[in-house]
Amino acid sequence: MEYRRLGSSGLKVSALSFGSWVTFVYQLDESTATKCMDYAYNVGVNFLDNAEAYANGKSEQLMGNIMKNLKWTRDTYIVSSKVFFGGEKPTQRGLCKKHIHDACNAALKRMKVDYLDLFYCHRPDPETPILETIYGMNDLITQGKIMYWGTSEWSAKEIEEAFKLCKDYNLRCPTMEQPQYNILHRDRMENEYKSLFQKYSLGTTIWSPLASGLLTGKYNGGIPSKSRFNVKGYEWLREEMENTDFKKIKEVGEIAKSLNITQSQLAIIWCLNNTNVSSVILGASNIKQLKENLESINIFENIDSKIIDKI
């Protein structure tokens, strides 16, 4: 496993990490999730990604139970949560100080840990001043409840404002951003965030490297019944699929075939090739899928970057 610094921090995260979005609870029961987490950990994955919104908190609870049962020592892994979508009531959503505080404490309880390594603002909140959000995160760092804070799907303008406010008020700056990044969704990472990487060495833990499975090629002929595109609450994924460039996906498949690797592995390697990516978050609905995707890190070392650059 390769390890990369998380932005300007000294924290080393595995280049490939394991996340629970959509799969935990909905597609993985505790037995299979345990096998996946155990395997990932044993091949060097040290970062596990989660959020209060995933399966309405049940994903964090499941991950917490597994971490406890596997008896990992706390200094050997990195775990995250995200705050924004906590519930339907006004005080259960957004990025006001109260919800940030409540969401963190709830995540700690569900995951059975004393602190979170990474805590993200899951989306920007136009109804809460960014300075209030920063104070909320800064307080949690001071209290020892989180180590680093960051953002997810914030615009470059919003992140820039956060850095400016942190410097003006002598508060902890964000360390990382979690954007979607894949062959089909690349503009934000490659263009919009360019100045942030240059000025602040912003870390990134990117999600959906396979474009929710589209880049595997398995949806070229339609949507299987057990696909995440049919999971209740994720109808927006199906809408995105309707605007997908399937010609590009087939091109990726042809290149992968010429390299004698799977289409999924090529898509993951493409993400790893970007030096501004700190970690690529993988999801999996079974252990076989996870093993195939984690093998990408070993293949990556032997792939000519010029081939990747042409995609």
C-alpha cells in the first residue's frame, strides 16, 4: 500500500481507502462488511470513511461495531464522519455550531471512538455564516474530539473564504476536501481547485472513482435489479446515468483490455495518477469486488503514466 500526506498535514493516509456510502446496511450485512473491513485493513488500508447521513446513522453504527469486534488498536486507523444531513428538524441539519457539536458527539457514540480523525462539512450551508461553521470545527479540535476538519463538495470560492477567515481570526484551517472525482467528473479537481492546491496544499479524499459503477462497464446494457441505482433515496444517481457519456466508458474499456486489467482498475489508477489526490475512497458490495479494486495500487506502479494522461 502507498501512503500519502493529507494535504499540508503530517497525517499519512492510504492511497486507497474504504467507504460505507450506499453499501453498508443497504447492500452489506455485518458479516460481509466485517470481511471487507478486515481484508482492507490487512492489506494496508488505514482510512475508513463514513457520515451521519449514510443509512441515517446506521452505517456508522455498523462500522463502529465491526471496529470494536476486530479489536484494532486506535492508533492504527483513521476514521471520518461528515455533518450536514442529520435529520428533518431544523436543528438536525446544516452547519450551525449546535448541529456540528451534536453531530460529532452522535458519531463518536455510534462508532464507539473517543475522537474522529477527520470531520467534514458534508455540503456548504448558505444559511449559516462560514465563520460560525469554522468556530464550531475549531472548538471540536480544541476539545480533542476531532483531529482535522474539512469540506465536501464546497466551491473553490467557499473554501478560499474559509481559509481567509481562519487566518484573520487565528483559527484552524481546513485540511482536506472530499469531492467527486472520476474520468466522467473531473473539472472541479483539475480546474476549479487548481489555485487551492497551489496556495494551500489542500488534501483531497475523493469519492465515486467508478462514477457509482458506471465506469465498470456493467451498466452499458442496462441497470441490474440489485444495483445502487435502484436503492431508495438515491434516485438522483439514476438521473445522472441518463446523461452519461457511454462512448467514453467504452473507450476506457478498450484501453483496460489492451493493458490486461479490468475497467474498474483502470478507472481507479486514473484517479491515483493525480498527485493532488490524497486518497481514493472505494466502495464495494462484496469481498471479491473489493479485492479486485484494491489490487489497483499494485498495478499502478507498473502502468505508464503517459497512457493514463491520454484518457
